[in-house]
Amino acid sequence: MDSRSHTPVTAALRLCLHALLTGLLALVAVRAVGEAAPHAGAVVALVLVMAAVYGAGAVAGTRGGAPAHSGARTAAVQPEGGAGARARAETETETETETVRPRGRAFSPSLRPGTRAVAVWLGGLCALWIVLLVLSPDALWVAFPLYFLQLHLLPTRWGVTAVLTTAAAAIVSFVAHRQEIAPGAFIGPLLGAAVAIATVLGYDALFRESERRRELIVELVATRAELAEAERTAGTLAERERLAREIHDTLAQGLSSIQLLLRAAERTLPGDAPATAHVRAAREAAQANLAEARSFVRALTPPDLEHGSLAAALERLCARTTGPGLSVRFAVSGTPVELPTPYEVALLRTAQSALANTVRHAGAGRAEITLSFMDTSVALDVVDDGRGFDPAAVPVDERGDGGFGLPAMRSRAATLGGTLSVESAPGQGTALAVTLPVAGTVLGEERAA
């Protein structure tokens, strides 16, 4: 059994059920002996046999293995890692809730509901009680704990039927022993049956609600851990991009300028000048440090750009972007050229953000990304046929939804001297275009690296 079901409350309920049945059986035996009933010996023997059967069933259930048809309970209270395990737990819980109910575990966890052995054990126990009922009218009181056992160990429909049958047997026994029909003969057993049914069904509802809450808490904890991991990853990538951009814009550019200036100085000096060797050594040191700085920049680039070009990264992005009925295509226009790392990062992040907005908000059926290489610039166009929006109504800060909004895209483009434009209207789709200027010298410098 799941150890979490052995709480102080359920343990107390289980002990109360055992004590109630044992106490009532003892009462039947004591009254039979004390009143010198005609079948006192048989009554005492039946009481001992019934107590032994009940105790043996409880002990055998405690030592037994996992119950058949208990997959719903096991899956529901012992979630495995991953979304697939949670889905299996939900499916098994829904399909087997009616067959195996968790309340049986709580009130009498030593017994295993839903097995043939339990049905045979309960049937034998009830058969012994009926024989005892024939011999002693006091056995009527044992019906009350039997109500709970039947409701715990049988499906709802069969449990209620068994309870009503037990109540009818108690009423018949009362009338047969007393040789009279009195209101108490009907009110007592029926009232006890009603209390038992209401108690068990009420506990069942509370238990299911508790299980739902516990599963939600487990899912919430798992989701929170996944969110924290995603935030850490996003923060790491953002810091890597920032460092790459800072190294490229400061150290790399400074070392490149130093190298060019030293090269020019080396050309102006006579070949036999004493300073020529020093200038050449300084230029070579600057060139080596420039190569090292650029290797740092490449190492800090986003993972999508580590194993291929920007076009390949965008094509992979389109392939893995999915949405309800959404189809994403990618196209390249012009002759692809190598771009500086900050340019590739900016264009990739803009495409990711734009597609994320398309999936979350646009409700589009088709989207297309086009990467265009021109003589002095590179452009990225993201077009969809979604519901569109009014660009003028977009709030200044869109970071609340967890992604980069239009202001962040525009700021990223402006940092590199580019522009971002958005054309959209409600019901007419959206077209986003970012254009970055690319000078020939910059491209030549990147190729030299």
C-alpha cells in the first residue's frame, strides 16, 4: 500500500472499524452465555470462527502483494517524472475509478479491494454472520460494521446492494426472534445503513478532492521546477549573448583598429628601420589577440548558431515551430553571405520572438520567414495570415507574457543601426520586417577572422 494513506486519521478509522466489529462480536458471545441462550455454545463458536476469519483476512491482506486492478490508485498517488507519466496516471485513474475506490484503502487498508479473494472472504464473513443471526438476535448489531466493509470493498453499485440486503436480513431476523412487527425493527437497520452509506460516500468525495489537490500540487511543483530551469537557461543564454556583443563591439573592434594602424605604420617605415621589428611584433600580437577575442565571441553564440549558418538555424526554427493548424515555411533571397555574430543573433532572436507571438496570439494557419541578402543590408521578414492587431495599440512593455515584444525587437535592431517595421490590421494578418545595414568592410573583416 501507499504509505501516504497511513495517516493518523485513516489509522484511527481503521482501528475503530476493527474495534467495533470485535466489540460487537464479543457482546453477542457474552449475552448468549450470560442469558443462558439455547444455542450459547454454537453462538460462541460462531463468534470465534467469525473473528478468526476477519483477523485472518486482515493479516493476509497486509502481507499480500499489490492488489489487482490497483493501477489507478498506484498511478494516482505515485507520480513518475515527465508529462507522459502524468498522462498515464490521469488515464488510469479515470478508467478505473468506479472499479477500485480509494476509500477502501483508507478505512481498511489491510484489505485489498477489487480482487476475487476479497469477494470470497467478504462472502464467507457475511455467510457466518447470517448463521449467527439465526441463532442469536444480538447478532443484528454486527450489521453496522459489515455495512462499512461492504461499501469499502465492493464497487458502489454492488456495495449499496449488499448493504440493503444486509439491512433486510437484520430486519427479518428481528421480526423472527421477537415475533412482532415494531417500527424499531425497520428504523434501526435502515437508519444504520443510511448513515454508513452517507459516511462512506462523503469520505469518498473528500478523498477524491484531496487526491485532485495533491496531484495539482505535484504538477505545480514540477511546473515550477521546469519554469525555474527555463528561466536559468534563458538567463544564461542572454548573458552569453551580452558578453559576445560586448567583446565584439569593444575588444574585438579595438584590436582590429590597432592591427590596421600598426599595419599602416609598418608600411610607412623603412625596411631597415629599428622600429620596424617592434611594430611588426606589436601587429602580430594584436592580430593574435583579435583572433582569440573572436573565438570567445563564437563560443558565446546561441546554440542554434553553433552548428550552422543563420539560414540553417532559421530553417530549423520553422521546422520545430508548431501550432493548431499552423504551417511555417522558410525562404532565402539573394546570395547568402557571412554576417557578424551580433547580426545573426539579433535576426535569430527576432524570428523566434515573432513566431512565438504568432503561435500565442495570431491564430494563423500559415506563416513564412524570408531572409533577404542585399548589397548593403540584410532583411528578415515574418508574415502570417492570423487575426492581426493594431500596432499603435500595443503597450510599451510587452515583457509580461514571458517573451520579447515589439519594443525589445525594435531596440535590438536599433542597437545595430537597423530598423523594424510592422504592418498589421485586425483581421488582415501581420507582416514584420527588420533591416540591418551591412557594410562591405564589416563583411570583409568577419571573413578575415
